[in-house]
Amino acid sequence: MSFTRGRGSFNLLRVALWCVVLAAVTRTGTDPDLWGNVRFGLDILGSGNVPHVDPYSFTADRPWVNHEWLAEVVIGDAFRLGGVAGLILLKVAAVGTTLLLLGWALRREGVSSPVIVDAAAAAAIVLTFDQIRYVRPQLLSLVAFAGLLCSLTAARRGSTRALLWLPPLFAAWANLHGGWLVGGGIFALWTLVTAVTAPRRPAMWCVAAGVASLAATLLTPYGIQLWAFLRDTVGFDRADIVEWQPIYTLGWQSCLLWAATAGLAISGVLTRRGGLKTLPYERIVCVAVLAIASLTVARLQAFFALSVLFLLLPAIGCAYEHARERPTSTALGREHRLLQTACVGVAIASLLVTTSNLTRLPIDPRWTPESGAVAFLNAQPAERRVLVWFDWGGYALWHLAPRMRISMDGRRETVYSPALQDRHLRFYFDAPGGASLPSDLAADYVWIPRVLPAVHRLEAEGWHRLYEGEQSVIFGRAALPVSILPAMLTAESDTRIFPGP
């Protein structure tokens, strides 16, 4: 009887844990690119074509290579069908698929304990949370990376047919997100180490699958142009994007997540029977490379975490299962009832939070200006040009297009040349070579954060302050007709929900 009560308490504890995980996953915010991702996806769904010329910016100086077009179609369709709830459910589906692949991989590695499987899922959420808290194409890269690791580990165990999944995976991945370069690099590294340390047959299978997968990445609307674009644009030097900075520059929270991931990796090595000597070399090398790379680029932390969970966590699971004794229960019935009551309470509370999360996608004020600025600009005559702050570009094009066009947004090198990006940065911070940008672009309005050094430059050069809010200020050219009077707005007290204003 006590064992039955113990199993019931354990199952309720698992249910409570998964409810907490669901509540955490559904907690979603907006990042600066969400407006653009949804808009571009809706445009493709509406036209049936992937555009090569940008219709939103008046400064675009290169053909539009939208390497995330398929992800944006998925995101746009989710919003079209379900609004905010559709976007959040898409994120839940992506994270859930990653966790299902992780559970499947652990079972294939001989780990059947629900404790380890549940702990692995919880660890995956915690260690990748910085990357999964938004709805964005990177989510689909994590799903694809999990699929890659599943196939590679299955092939290493002797099921070489698992490699047949990789060419179609990379064909889809190349249209979803540029993260396929990370997956391709890990695949190439795995193949190289396998060729050196493993029998010839597995290595040949990896080489054949790798060549086919590389060829499959040409199956995009851009063909080999995508390779040339990524060759010229992908790199570690992106000083203006937070996620591309080294881990150690982003604060103790990011360092703690990386350290926890590294600690889990070390534990996986130390708990394996025979230690490091019995661990396949390709696993060690791939995890080590991602550990070093994620120190340099914070965005790679999620890939590092998944590699540890897929490649090294099974050793911890096997050690746990070997060490545990047959489960028994000596607890009193009253203690079981208290535990079960607590689990039910946690599950209900978590489900209530999940329900609330599914209906709310709050706009993060760090990435967006106040709504009054949009109202001001939409009251002005159409066909105007707006020089806008980089992070506000997606928000601006959603709310202003097609009446007005913007100067810059988060698409960066997919639309804008490095020289144009650099001139914007120099203008924002009043650096040499940036002061003349508004006049050179023939901008009608300049919409930037009120704390930027460029504000003082614009005032000194005779631009008129037409609107000022808590975060942003809008300047207009001298003698530009204005439809409403300048305004100073107070802070907005109500939470704004995507897409706003």
C-alpha cells in the first residue's frame, strides 16, 4: 500500500513539474525583430513569392537575401491563424519537439528513468531560456540541431540509416535560419573525428551524408547566392547586437548559465564508466568546440547546452540507474497526502499561469518606443521618409508601412551594406562621419531615443523637435508641415500587447 501511495505521489510530482515547465515555456516577450518576422511572413503568404527587393526601406542598397523566409512564413501563418496565442503555441511546439527528441535520444542511449528524462527537460529549459523566451527563427534552429544530434548519435550506435534524415533536414534548415552553419560545422567536425578514430564504414557513411546535406542547402530561392551571402556576412564581429557578444561581457546571469552547462558536461564525463577514455572522441570534441564558441558568442549557449544534454547527459543517467535501489516508500500516509496536495496546487497554479500566458504577448519597452510616437507619425502626410533607431525598425515598418518608409531595421546585411549600417551607428552616437546622414538620405523625420548623442546634433543643425515622449523624440526638417502640435507624453502605465501600438 505504501509503495502504491509512493508511486502516486511520484507521478503527481512529475505532473506538477511538467506544468511548471509549460508555464515557463509559455512566458513570452517581444524581441525587436518579431514585427518584421510576422510582417514578412504574411507578405510571402499573401503574394506567394519570396521578395528579392525590399519594399519597406528607402535606403536598402543591396538585393534582399531573406535566409529566414520559411521560418517567417511559419511565424506569419501562426499569427494569421491564432494571433498572439498562435505565436506562443508555435513556440511551445518548437520547444516541445526539442524535448521529445531529447527524451527519445536518452532512451536510445539506455536511459529509461523518468527522473533523468524529466530533469533533462527542465535543464534544457533553464540552460536555453535566453534563446527560447522569444518567438523567432532561432527556435527552429534548435529543433533542427536536436534532430541532427539524434541522427548522429544513432548512427554512431550502428544505425547508419539515421543519417538518411540529414539531407532533407539541412534542405529545410537552410530555408529556416542561418543556424544551419552551426549544425553543418558540428556535422563536419563529427565526421572528421569519426574518420580518424572509428572504423572506415561509419566514416564513409558520414562523409556521404555530409556531401548530400551540403548539396541540399542549395535548395533555397537563392541557390548558391545564399552561400556567397553567408560567406561575406557571417562572423563574430557584431558589436551592436547583444547576443553576439562574449558571455563574460553580459553579466553574471549569462556566466552562471554557461558555468552550469560546463559543470554538467564535466559531470557527464566523470560519471561515465571508464571515464574520459571510454567516451567517443567525437562527442568530446563537439562539446568542447561549442563550449569555447559560446564563450565568444552568447547566442551559441543554447547549442552548447543541447550538445551537453544529448551527448554527455546519458552517462549521468546510466550512472544514476546503476546506483539506485529498488524504489520503496517508508513515508507515512499523511506525508504522502500533503505532498500530493502540494503537487495538485502547484499544477493548478501553473496551468492558470499558462492560460494567462497564452493570451498575452507583452511588448518589451526596452525594444520599443511609446505608442504616442506612432500616432504622431501616422497623423502626418504619407510618402515620408523616417530615419529610425536600429532596434525600432521592425516596430516602425509594421505600424507605418506602406504610408512611410524607414531607413534601418534588424535585417542588417540581408538588405543593408556594411557601410550604410556603419553610417547609421555613427549618426546615432554622433561619431565622425555620421552627422550628415539625415540630409544625405533626404529624411523627413528622425525618430530616435531621446538619450542618444545625435539629439544634440540635430538641435544644433536646426531640426525641429516635433514630438517627445518618455523614450523617443521625433525631429522634422525645417519648414516641414506638421499635422498635430508637438507633445510631451507621460509614461504609459498599461501593459502593451503585441503588435501594439
